[in-house]
Amino acid sequence: MEFIDLKAQRKRLGDKLTQSIQAVLEGGHYIQGAQVAQLEEKLAAYTGRKFCVSCSSGTSALLLPMMAWGIGAGDAVFVPDFTFFATAEMVALTGATPVFVDVEEHTFNLSAACLEEAVLQIKREGQLRPRAVIPVDLFGLPADYEALLPVANRYDLLVLEDAAQGFGGSLKGRKACTFGNASATSFFPAKPLGCYGDGGAVFTDDPALAELLRSLRVHGHGADKYDNIRIGLNARLDTVQAAILLCKLEIFEEELELRRRAAGMYTEHLRGRVTVPDIPSGFASSFAQYTIRLRDSEQRALVMERLKKAGIPTMVYYGKTMHEQKAFAGLQIPAVKCPNALKAASQVLSLPMHPYLTRRQIEAVSDELLQTVLA
Ligand SMILES: *Cc1c(COP(=O)(O)O)cnc(C)c1O
């Protein structure tokens, strides 16, 4: 069994995908070809944002808006303690200080109450200037923006949504990638909408920011590529990846439905025996991952071993919180307590999840799992 079955999707897309790639090869516009602008237009329309600026990865999609906002040394940027490393890494790369904030126990997403406490703590300590917050739509579930945005407004924080896993999710009908001042997503192959390499995009409704992002992704260009008016990057999305994404976008809605169906089947089997994903009312997850919670890390190790023997891959996203990462050890990061993040890191387990899981596969995973849990 595959953890994420990209081959099944490839097979389904068949000649159409091959022809899209072929068209790029023959067309010869490998950088910023017509497909890139086409994709940006389609993605903006899909999410409901005014602008989409594609880029080289989800990581650069996080970095570019922070560069545009001039975030750097002396700034505090609040990030969940339980996330993928890049969220906090890019803050540190700008020279700003990532402040790790606890998450909600049941959704794994940034807690608005803990955010407010952390902001007040930073203000009291007086060393750093609270500048921005990066809520993460973890495992595909949008963060609770109805609770988070008022806190951000109260303290004048810029909001950068990390929707690397969230693309396709929604909150009261509003799609992920539309929350806050800017949103970042990733097209890494394993994400809900993935290409065949690295890719990402930034979304915003702010025309000035969109223009700045376009400049920053190509060496801070002005009138043209050789007129450089600011320090930027080479962070473009390849034309071939845009062509692949255009093709995959055609079946994305249907794939989302299939993911939700698979999640529903898992939940049907597992509810009441292990802690299944909590999708609060009004929220829709893109189910980038189907992540359960076990009693503790010992039980999790037993489950993983048993499933592995049965040929079923599982993953721990994430076994280490941000404040435990060695990379941040040298930074003077204010200590904020994050008990829920620590608990999550010891309990979470992600099961195989993709649109092409069969009922039989889901039953097989659930049965194996329950035999360990109920033993
Ligand atoms: C994958 C991911 C990223 C980084 O995206 P890349 O395309 O791999 O650079 C950032 N944040 C989160 C939450 C992610 O899951």
C-alpha cells in the first residue's frame, strides 16, 4: 500500500498530462511561459483571491511576503509550535524571531487565546516588536480565522496564512488561501494539489503586495530583469510544473470529494476507539493528512510496527515541536509554554491518505490498527 498514491493519479490523467508536458517541451518557454500566467489566473479564481503569484516552493511562498513587508531583526513573528519546520524556519531566515505559540488540543491549529497571551508577553518583555502571525492550516483544516483575525487586528499583526496543506479546505464556504493579508501554498507532490517537483504560490487581495512579490521572485526587478531595484530571489515556478498543475486542477474538486469520502470511511471504523480528526462545524478539510491521536508514543510505536509488518506505511507528522528543534537553539527565542503541541507530538499518527484509497484498503488499515489498540 502507498502512503500517497501518485501513480494512480498519473494513470488516471493519462495522455492528457503527457500532452501538456509535451506542449511545454516543444513550446520552448521553460521559464514564465504562458501556462504560468494561466495557472495564476485559475488559482486566483478557484480560491476567490484577487491575485495569485506563483513561485518555486511553499517555502519561498512563506518567505516572499515577509520580505515584501520588510520583516527582519527585532520583529516577533508568531507561529504555531506544532507545524512543519519551514513555517518557523523562514521567519528566522528573515532575521526576525519566531515565537512559538501553542495549538488547540483537538484541531492542532494555532490557539487564538494562546496567541493573545504570547503577544502580551512579548510586549511586556519589550525586546521585540510584534509584527506578524503565521497560522497554519494543518493537515488540511483551516485555522480558526474567526478567532485569530480579531486578535491579529487588535495588536496590528500582519497575517500570513500557511496553507501549504490547506489548499482546497474552507471555512463557512470561504476557501483556504483567502485568509489574512497574504496566503502561502505549496505544490510539493504530496500536498493536496501537487506538481512533479517543487512549486508554490502566494495569494493576496493587495495589488501593491502582488506587484512587489512579482518583483521579489525575479531578483527584485524593476522595469525589466536587468533593472534591479531591490534584493530578491530566483523563486519562479517552472512552466512545465504550471502545465502539470493546470491539468491536475481539472480533477481537483473531484479528488477532494474522494479524499473526504476516504476520511469519512476511516472515521466510521475508528471513532470511539482512537481519537479521529476533529472537523468543527463550518470547516471543511482538504485532508492533506488523516491524522489520528493515540494514547502515547509507546502505543504509537506498537501500532506503527504492526502496520509496517502488514505492508501499511504510516508517518508521524510531527514528532518534534518547533521549540525542540536544534536549529533554533542558538536563537534568543522567548519561552512560551506549549503543552498541547508537546502532547500532539507524542500522540499523532498519519494514516495512508489519497483520493484513490479503496474501501477495502481503509478496512485493512483500520482492522490492523484496532488489533493493536484494543489488545
Ligand atoms: C510543505 C509545507 C511547507 C513547505 O512547502 P514546500 O513546498 O515543501 O517548500 C510549509 N509549511 C507547511 C505547513 C507545509 O506542510
